[in-house]
Amino acid sequence: MVTISGKTYKAIIADTGTKRAIGLMFRERLPKDSCMLFLFGSPGYHALWMHNMKFPIDVLWLGKGGKVIDLKEGLKPCGSMFNCPQYSPKREASYVVEFNAGEIRKLGLKPGSAVKSRLFS
């Protein structure tokens, strides 16, 4: 579970190299009130791309303890891996949270916002 601004999301955990590489690819949708939580072994400039995605998403990059260090809204799927941009945080991140597009705006999130999960150290 991930809690942000008093709203709780069921988290799909991406905690292995394979799960992180596949992410939300090939899924038709992300269920309402769900998110994907990427757990990395160490902080880094963990980049994402939208190849083989079927729906737009919002992304949060989190520092240790769950503080938002960067975010991107409304990332759209791309059809070709050759013209598919990569998105990276401005600073090193320990975690990434992906949700359906529009959640960042609904929750009023910005850098410094707190995200809670028992999985954060």
C-alpha cells in the first residue's frame, strides 16, 4: 500500500530487474486506486520510458523516506522504441511510483510532498 495526501493506493510491486524492466508494459489499464511502486536497491537517476504502454501515466520519483523529489504528469505511450523518450529525475531517487494520468493534479503533489509506505526506509 502507498498513501499520499490521505488517499491509499494498492501497490503493484516492481522489486526485481525483470519486474522493473516490464513495469506497466502491455497492460490494458491500471486499476483505479492502484499504482506501481518500483523499489531500487540504491539511489540513482532511474529512467523510465513509455514503450509498449497502452495508457498515459503520472510518475513520482521519491527520495529515501518517501519525499517527492521530481514528478512528471501525463506521460503518453510511444509506439516506436526508436523515437521513445526517456524520463529521468532531476536528482537521484530511491523509489518510483506510477499511477493513472491525472492523479498528481488531483492530489496537488509537488516536490517535497510526502508519500508513505511500510516499504520505504
